[in-house]
Amino acid sequence: MLRRCLTISLAVILISVSAVNAAKPKKVLLLAGKSSHGRGAHEHLPGMQLLAKCLRDVPGLNVEVHYVGGDWVEGPDLIKRADGIVMYMDYGMRWEQSDPARQAALEDLMKRAGGVVALHWSLGGRDAKDIPFHLKLVGGCHGGPDRKYAHDETELKVAGPDHPVAAGIGDFRLKDEYYYQLKWAEAGRITPILKGTVRDCPDQTIAWVFERPDGGRSVGFAAMHAHANWGVVQCRRLIAQGVLWSVKLPIPDAGLPVVITDEDLELPQKP
């Protein structure tokens, strides 16, 4: 009788723990580097604040914006306690690997099958030695001395219309700085979401999802140089839905509402 009671009690405890874990929100860190390139470009912190607004009402999700333009000494511990990250910064490959503790935290995130989203210059760097780790993390890379980029206006076509990240997104024109002829991971599965022609090079993958060999998910978007493009609903929706997909949360069939105002898009005045 005692053994039966203990067995029932243990079962109740395990069910309770499972219920708590299932109800626990996914925590995603929105990581913003310092602004660069002059006003209106590479405005990383304002961009992450806009993304936070787009995601704030999603059930089961908790997002935190962090400025990582300095040393960000608390970063490795925060990453180890997060379910996913969004990187929006310059020289992302260098940032990932310049601090051994930070790189170890990112390796831990991958081992836990955590989500990763990388935007624009977060996808690259100048030093070719940083490419292999970055490809394991994000799947695609704008890095090394042979990297290619161009300011262009192009028609972005939905290449993966049946993928959840593409929900509610159709073809659209976008003027931005594009990275193209990217390098790709050999292991894992890359699925293009948006493609376009850049500098007469057709069929360039501009946005993609990456199912990593560790079981985790990553998303890359090789645009978003211009802050004004946060005003394009397709861009906001793609990025926000990429966050949800990366941490394995559901995406509405019709697309996630990503409503912002003109005032939200305005940049703060410089002192």
C-alpha cells in the first residue's frame, strides 16, 4: 500500500513538473550592437525595440532587449539561460567568437537546440577564420575577404511559400544593402524563404531557415541595412515569425500581426 501511494505521488509530481515546464514562456534575447554608418542605417537598438513591440503579445514568449555594444560581461550567463537569441550588430562573426565565454555560451545554446536569428551584418565579418563556427550557428555567411554586397532595389520573391516563416508574406520590392553569393553550411538543412536578383546575379537567397544538425533552428536575413525597412510589414513579419519558428512556437496561418506606428519608427534625436 505504501509503495502504491509513493508511486502515485511520484507520478503526480512528474505530471506537475511537466505542466510547469510546458507553461514556461520561451525567453529570447534581442541583442543590439552600437549604431553605425550614420543616421538611418545599422540602427540596431531602435530596430530591436521595434521587434520587441511586434512580439510582446505573443503567448508563451518573453523577449528582452539588450545593448551589447560594450563588453556585455553578463552576456554569457544570460545566453545560457535563454531559449533563443536575435543578433543585430556589426561584425557578427567576430562578436560571436571574440570572447571565449560568449562563444562557449553560444555552443551551449546550440547543444540545447536553442533558436538563433541573425540580421544583416550579424551574418558576417572580414576574417575568414571566423567562418566555420558562424556557419554552424546560422547556416549562411557573408564573410571573408571575398564577400559581396551591393545597394540595390529588387523584387524579393517568396521561395518557400509553404514554410511557416513565410506565412502572410508575398513578393515585394525592397531597397536596401544586400549581401549576396553567400557561403553555406555543408551539414544541416537550408531552406530559402526569400530570393532576389542582386547586381545582375539572379536567384540569390536573401532570407533562409536552417535546421541545424544539433536539432536547433536558425534564421538569416541578409537585408535590414536601412532602418526605414522596419516600416515594411513583410520585413517585420518575416523577422518576427523567424523568432517564433526558431524557438518552436506556432505561427498563425495568416501571419503574425506586427503592428507599429509612424512614431515607433522615428529615431530618437541625437543630443
